[in-house]
Amino acid sequence: MSGAGRVGVGVVGAGTISDQYLENLTAFPDLDVRFVADIDTARAAAQAEKWGVPASGTYEELLADPAIEIVVNLTIPAVHVEVALKAVEAGKHVWGEKPYALDLESGRVLLEAAQAKGVRVAVAPDTILGAGLQTAFRAVREGVIGAPLTGLALFQAPGPESWHPSPEFLYAKGGGPLFDIGPYYLTTLVQVFGSVRRVYAHGSKSRETRVIGSGPKAGTEFPVEVPTHVAALLEFASGASAQVVFSFDSKLKRTGFVEVAGTEGTAVFPDPNTFEGDTVVHGADDSERVIPAAGSFYTRGTGVAELAQAIRAGRSERVPGELAFHVLEIMVAIAQSAEASAPVEVASDVSPRESLDPEWDPSIATL
């Protein structure tokens, strides 16, 4: 693989989310998108043609291209690790969609394999690189609310089956609001407070089956295998704490809510599932200050560009596998705590990543 110039990229998984990725990846000048792969090769070919990617086909063909340095893994959660391990074995770096893995054992195997091969495994969400959250992180780190003490994160919605044409995987193992939505909120909180040390949680399931509400399978009933409402208290190693609620059982939508209270004020963050949005700071005497978002407003795929630049610069990427593994361990601990009705310890450690320069722009060539 080349050690200079643009970084070759191959995308595996040509489903719904690939449009947003390919729109951005093909626009970033530091990336050379060379291949789209899918088990449905006709679908891969259609996406390659749509976005001007020169080649498509099977995953094995993608891995055989020596000019591809980063594999963008957009497959379903159940095969995230399997697909990533094949890329690592081929000596390629990986950018993966969340969740990083469905269990700690396979997550450790992937990290260890990447370390042994000398490649990187970075994982969504790259929303933490967007202008919205980066501005919030910088504000907190600059002391606008004093020392951060507590956090509150809420995601409450009826569930995605009303609009998603194939929502079954979101209610299977590795899905539910905890594993589907949790990574956005938990990664954000870890960026503020650092490592989680212990969790207490409760989970519930409102019904055993749900019905697809749109698309060609509308009216089809499918099983619910995981809790659809999870509430948890997180204890951080720093002594801070946060409460989180992730629910597909609420007819009243409360989404995108992250609040961090400190010794001198409270910051309301933008939606952690987006790349934009202002930060609102509440201070003494009911004062309110809006801090406009500054930074990159590009969406999914931003992390691939940042990873490519980090590889070329020989520095750590800002959304590394170690961060994703810690968030995975938090989610597994929450699930275990909810099942056992007892606190669960979190063993791994991770440090918040350095903030991006607000002038950073993935649409500007650097390589």
C-alpha cells in the first residue's frame, strides 16, 4: 500500500446508509473511492454507477485491490466484526459503522488483530467530529460551565418500524435503542467526562412483536428480541455521573437531548446524531448564551477523511477503536445490569480525544 498521496477507499455494504457515505467520500479530495462491494452485486453496481465509483463486485474482489487502504464497513451489525477481521487480515485499515461489535469477546479479538497487523480500526459515530458537538466540547473544555459534574441524555421515540422498510435488525440482538442509538449519546458523554467505571440500569419491552409500517413489507409482523426501553445511571472514573434514557416506547418524541451541568452553568448540546446545531449555555441569574456551531458541517464519512489524514500524518485518529470498545463495554454493562438488576463494573479506560481545529475542513485537500 502507498504511504503517500490520496488514500484508497473501498465500501462494503450498499444499503440505505451508503448513499450518505458515498456522497461525502467521493467529495473529499484526500480520498480515492475505488470500489463498492455487496453480497448483492447488482446493488453494489448500481451504487457505484450512481456515485461515479469505478469498480464494484464482491468483498473478496475489494480486498484484492492493493490500492485500497481503508475499508468502510457498512454491513449489518451482526457481521461487523467478521467483515472487519477480513479487512484486517488483508492488511487494510477499517472504518466501521456502529456498533463496533455485539459482544466484548469479539470486540477484543478485533482490536488485538488490528494491533498485531499494525492497522487501525476506527468506528462511528463520527458525529463527534461535526461542527455542533466539536463546538460544545470546546466550550466545556474552555470552562464556560466550570467543572462538568453531571450529564443527562434522552432519546425517546415510538420506534423506527413506522418509517424503516426493513427494521427487523433494529429489534434483534445488537439492536434496540441501546445499541442502535446509544453509541451517539454515550460517545458524547465519554468525550466530556472520560471513562465510565460503573453502571446501574433497568430495561423493559413493551410488546413481543412489532409491525413494519412502510415499504414493500408493510404490514409484516416481526419479533422483538431486545429491551425497547433502557434507563441507566453512569458513574465516571472522574467522580461525575450521568443519567441516560434510550426508548422506542414513547409516543412523545424527545430526541437529541444531551445536557451537561457544571459548577458555573449548564450546557445544552446539539443532537449527537447530527453534525450541526448550536450550544446553549445557561448561567447565573437565568442568563442564556448561544454559541454558534463552528467547524465541519459534512455528515457521515467525515471520520474516514480524518482517519486517512491521521494515517498519512502518523498520528492517532480521533475516533479510534479503543473509544468504540469502551462505549461497547458500557452498553454491554447496561444490558447486563438491566437483566440482573445489579450494578456492573466497566473495566476499560479511554481518554477524551483532542478537539478539532474549527478551521478543519475535509473538503480541502491536504495529501
